Amino acid sequence: MNPAKGWPFWLRLVLASLLGVVAAFGLAPFGIWAATSVALVLLPPLFLSTETRGQAAWIGWFFATGYFAHGLSWITEPFFVDAERHAWMAPFALVFMAGGLALFWALAFWIARCPGARMVSQAVFLALAVSLTECARGYVLTGFPWAGLAQVWVGSPMAQVLSLFGPYGLGAVTLLATLPLGAALTQRGGFVLPLGFTVGAACFALVYASSRPEVTETDHVVRLVQPNAPQHQKWDPDYAPVFFARQIEFTAAAPRPDLIVWPETSIPAWLGSAQPYLNAVVDAAQGTPVFLGIQRGDGPRIYNSMIYLDETGQQAGLYDKHHLAPFGEYVPLGNLMAEFGIHGMATTAGHGFSSGPGAALIDAGKLGKALPLICYEAVFTQDILSAPGRADFLLQVTNDAWFGTWSGPYQHLAQARMRAIEQGLPMMRSANTGVSAMIDPLGRITDALPLGQAGFIDAKLPAPHDPTVYSRIGDVPVFVLLAAMFALLWRNVRRDHS
């Protein structure tokens, strides 16, 4: 029943990589979740056609490499901002990133393959193994959960399941609803349980999504400022004053909002010498509080920071980014690497930026408490779960000019929407080149400024929902449940194998 067994192994590897490429069409900007689902359904016949665990690992690695190479193709964009210094690293970055992340999937395929065991059982076992390795991908070596399978559901009713189980739980549901169904294709009968689970999961998501509480708006208006400064011009002395003047103009525009948010590193000076710029911001704000991104130094350390200027123009809050981007904001063994001309792309100094003390809340007056996130900190659920209390809203400032104009900014936006659903909190997002947006607690964009457009939007701040199940329990119960299911099925699969 499994025609793939008669195909040359090299052909199966090519097909696995092509399925991976197709699966990545579920990610933004395409958002074709059906492509991911179909690719995952067609993957088990290739997995089950292998005769050894080594062959299974190669199938998993080729599939995942195709998926990550397509989904993370934007990762080459930062290397062309300063092409003379960094362009040579772009192909290596994509190959090593895609191939390295694919090792997690290869390990799962190696563990799950037990020739002779029942096919559907092996597919369920594979789904659990991949789910656990995806959890590891989000945490090991500071983690890199970008392009997780849950991301393909953003904008669909299935995304609301994030408020129950989080991204790793929804990713596991995706795998359990597709891989066993694909394994059933390789045998006569046996469709009832896999198909029943798939249909049941879809029906549950639809019913649950329709039961989510409605979102109400507050009376507070937030202005999100987007200067649209291309990265290669952002710090150019001839252009930096132009971009700063744009932000001042947008800030001063009538009518007056209740809060103004500037994007990441939006002040063209270090905090210690930025008072003339801050004075201009305060004058333009006319008594309106402002959040803005800025760089600051503290002795030998430098930080990527966000400050809050209250109604009086005084600095009433400070947050230092604590989850840094490796090879972007810092380089491991930075001083040694600098000897070979390798620097972080966002800094030229040795080890680069220093990490702040951790997640923090900033009191934003009548709007409530903000949980600040700088750039790709919004990708990490653990950064939000580790906050010292519950916020009233999430606040992301970012500079997505680094990510190009194709998939990167849209995937970053999709993950911001996921964080809003998981926490049941609104998210205000100010991005240098876009997409700046107000996101409600259901992950819906209520107002946005398109990519590559200078301007601002005045958006009503949605009211927060009550704490979600996921915001209360976090990832640990999901990890424990997946591990327990994996351990129980391991015994059955090994028994079938023997």
C-alpha cells in the first residue's frame, strides 16, 4: 500500500525537501494553512518507507531543511544592509540556520522509526517526538521558535487554541491531526481514529473560537509612529535628522492622543547625550506620555532600551532588552570574533549589547501597566510568561527594516498576534518601517500602517480579557503532558516492534 517503498532513496529525500518547501507556504505572507496540512499528511508515507532509523532521520532532516530554508529566507536580508562587510555571510547563515534547526526534526524521526511496528502508532509517536523537539527548539541555547507550526494558524479560528495550550500545544495538535492521517494512507482501513481526531480538533477549534468573549474598546487613543527609515540610511548623518523630524511632526499632529509610541532605537543619540532630542519630543508631545526606543551606555556596557516619558516630560520608566539576537546584537566570544572581522550587525563593539535584568512592567498612568518588548522578544512566550505580574497591555517597539520587505516583517507581526491571543491582552506595536499595528486580545488587527509607509495611526486601545488558561499555566504542563504521552506510547511501539 505504500508506493514510496519502491522509489530510490534519493528521490524520497528530494520529495521530502519539496514537501517542506510547500509546508512553509502556511507562514506569512502567504498564510495558506492548507498547504502545511497537506504537506504534513503526505510526509508519513516517506517516513514509513524507510528501513532504518538513519534513513528516517534523513527524511526528517530534508523535510525540515526545505521548510526552514523557505520560511526563514528573510534571514539573509540583514546581511545586505552593509553588504561590503556582511553579504558574504548570507548564504552560510541560511544554510546553517535551516540545516541546524532541521537537526531537531532529524532527531525526532530517528527516535520514532521502529520498522515492524504499526504504522499509525509510529505516526502518533512521530508527532509527539517532533512536538517535544520543537519545544526544545524554542528553549535550547536561548531558543529560536520562529516558524513554529502554530504560526500557520494565525488569522484562523484554530489560532484561538493558543489561549488554552500555547504555541507548543497548538503545534502538537497540528501534528497529531495530520501525521497519523497520512500514515493511514499506507494501509487498508484504519482511517476512523485518525480522521476522527482531525475532524474533532477542527470542530473544537471552531466552537471554542466562537465562544471567546467579545472585545471591548477603552476610551484611550494610542498614536503609533512609523518613520519608515531604511536600515542603510537610519544612522546616516545626512538622513537621521530627516527621520527624527518626521517623528516630531507625527507626534505634534492634532488631535491629541492619550499615549504616543515611537519604534525601536528611534532617537539618533545615546541616552546620556540625548537630552536635546528628548526636549524636542516633549515639546512636540504637548503633555502626552511617550514610549520610545533608544540606546544607552552604562560604563563599559551598552543596552538596547525603551524609556517612558510621563506627562511632565520626565523619564518615569526604563527597560533594557534582555533577550538579545545572537550575531545581531551580540556575538558569542565577541572580542575574539572581532579579530576576524566578525561583528554583530547592530553593533561594531566586541561582545555587542548587554542583556537587561529581565521582563518588567512599566506604569503608563491611566492606561495601566505595560509589558515592554523590544524587537524579537515578542517571538518568545517565555519572555512574557516570566513577567513579574499581569500587564494591562503588551507593547512592542521594533525595527523590522532589518528583515527586508518580503516575509520577515509579516512573520514577526504574526507572532505578535499570537502573543496577544495567548495572554488575552491587547498589543500595541510600533515598527520603524512597519507593520505598526494595534492588536486586540483575540489577535485581530484593529488598525495598522502598511509596510514601507511613513506616518502614524491613532488607534483605540482594546480592553484586556481575563487571564487565559495558558497565561496561568504556561508551557510546563504542556511539556509534561507531551512527555507522558510519549513515554506511554514508547512502550507500545517497542512492543509492536519486538
